[in-house]
Amino acid sequence: MLAFLEVILASIGLTFIVTQSRLFRFIQRWYLFQCPMCFGFWAGIIVYLFHIYNLSILNFGFIASLFSYILYLIIKPLMDRFD
């Protein structure tokens, strides 16, 4: 069950990184990399392969990215009120 949770969270993190970040603007011209649902499918397959081949360190990076983004979305409105 924990492995399933790792794969799901890492897939979401990878999807956010590729479809929303400025780092990947050069590939976001193509529809696959603009659509979170479209890329999320492939991200799930990629992350599952990382899990099978014991490349979990990448998965943990994707999970950390997801939680950092969620925390940013929570804290950003609070910080804007004090500006």
C-alpha cells in the first residue's frame, strides 16, 4: 500500500513539474506536455518503472516537489496579505 502511495504522489509531482514549471517551457508547446491529465498517464507509467528498477530517489524528489508546491499555494495568499 505504501508503494502504491509513493507511485501516486510521485506521478502527481512529476506531472506538476513538467506541465506547470518554467523549467520545461520549451516542451510545453506540444499538447501532451500542457495537459496534466494526458501527461499524468505517462508520468504514472514512468514513475512505476522507476519504482520497479529501484530508482526511488527520483520518486522522492517528485513527492518533495509536490508537497513544496502545495505548501506554496497555501502560504502565498497569507504572504500577499502583508505586502
